[in-house]
Amino acid sequence: MADNLPRTGGHSARQRIWNAVRGRQERDWTILGISLETELDIRLVKQYVRALRLGGFVERTNPTENRSIEARLRLVRDNGQEAPRLDDHGQPTQLGLGIEQMWRTMRLCGEFNYVELAAQASTEAMQIGESHAQFYTRLLHRAGYLVETQPRRKAGRCFVLARYRLLPGKYTGPRPPMKQQSKGVYDPNLNRVVWEEVQRADEY
């Protein structure tokens, strides 16, 4: 669900790299310099800078330099505050867009079950799977963003799905809360982890 790069200081690694690159507009910089400033592993910086270069956002100003970490680069296409979503080949990727659509839909649609959320959050360009919506709904419920207004119940031979609503005051901003690898929920609007799953003693 989350950015596949680690988070440091409240931002994803790619966002920290992008912030550092944007802070050097009109100036050359190196991968090594960005790594030192962001305190991120140079391999992560190199991977994302390569994607930015292939995507046309940065270019090398001394192409004859053999060592890529010392090659000088410059920002040539500013995408704004949000780090460009790119795959390793510099192509735009929709990773994370589905979560953004569900988060926005939760605020607008009032009560919902996960099937309704999947349908209402889907667009022609991005279809949301019901299993994806079910996982995200359960995650935000456990993290305290959603209240269950109607529990799952049996009706004859069928089950009626649980219904949820976003709690007042829990819309923290436009960027969706997301799962971390550490079984927690990180809210990028607040720049902090807002919920962590408590491990049982037998899980240690």
C-alpha cells in the first residue's frame, strides 16, 4: 500500500530526494550530495535520480563523468511540490492513486461499505478492486479514522456488509494515510505514524 521506499523524518525517501533536488534550482548537484543532505542510502538516491533523468526531469551537465554518484545534474522540469511518481524506467506510474481516490471518496460519500467504496472511487483510468477497498477500509477503521455505523450481520442465507463513516475531524488533509511495513499507519498530512498494531507476546 505504501511507497516502497522507506520513510525518514515524516516523508517518503523519494519525496525527500525531490525536495532536495527542487531546493537546488538553477544549481548543479550530485547524487552523493543529495545522499549526504537527506541522510538516505546512496543506492536509493541513485535509483530515483536515474528515474528522474529517464523521465526528463533532470539532466547531466557533465556527461563525460564516469562515476554516476559524482556526475553533476540539474533540474530541468519542475513537477511541483509532489515528487513525480515514476517507475524505474522513468515512466509515470499509478502506484498510490487508488488509495488517494478511496481517501477522497470516503470524505465525500458519507456512509459506505467496501463494495460501494470500490465502485464510487473507481474511474475509467483507475479501477479499484473490492479486496483493495476492503483492506483499506479495515485498516483505517483499526487506526481510528472510520467508525462502524452498522456491523456485518446475517440476513437469511446472506450477509449484509458492515458500513462505515469517516469520523468528524479525521480528514487530516488531501494525502491518504497509508500502511507501513511495520504494521502501522502513517499519515503524511501529520508527518507521523498515527497507529501501530500491538504485537502479542507469542509473536516476538
